[in-house]
Amino acid sequence: MRQMSCWRCGHAVELADALGIRDRCPGCDSPLHACRNCEFYDPAFNNACRETAADRVVEKEEQNFCDYFRPSAKPLGPARSGASDLRAALEGLFKKPG
């Protein structure tokens, strides 16, 4: 039996069979067949996917029909807010010692 973790809440999900497209997380009711739960998901790559043959999916947190989807066992954690996180990181870099 395989296990995966929900990207949104980190809930461990036991997978007895193949993950269905409509399967939801028992912890937060998020779709499990979503890019953010896939082992190929990587924001550093084009279309945030390491699988080059996969079709582009715009909504990475919503259910999709990607044939290359593989459940990831690594929890990603919640989506980051983007610009505010970058600003905080930059301010931390240039913060005056005191």
C-alpha cells in the first residue's frame, strides 16, 4: 500500500488502488489528483512540471486529467503568497544588524 500527503493540509492518505480523478483529501476536502500533489510538480520548471510531455495545466491546485500524474509522498505545504514572501526574504537579506 502506498501513501501520499495532501499538499494543502499535509494529511497522510493511504492509496490501496490508483488514485481517482475525483478523489478528495479526507483532511481538507481538496482534490488529490492535482499538480501540487504530483511527484513531477516543480515550480522551477516550465509549466511547473518536470514531465516535458505533459499538457499544460493552469490551475495547479485543482483536479485535472493529466495522464502523467503520480502521487507524491512528499508534503509540499500550503501555497505561498508570492510577492509578499519575496519582499520579506529581500528585507531579511538587507536588514541592518542591530
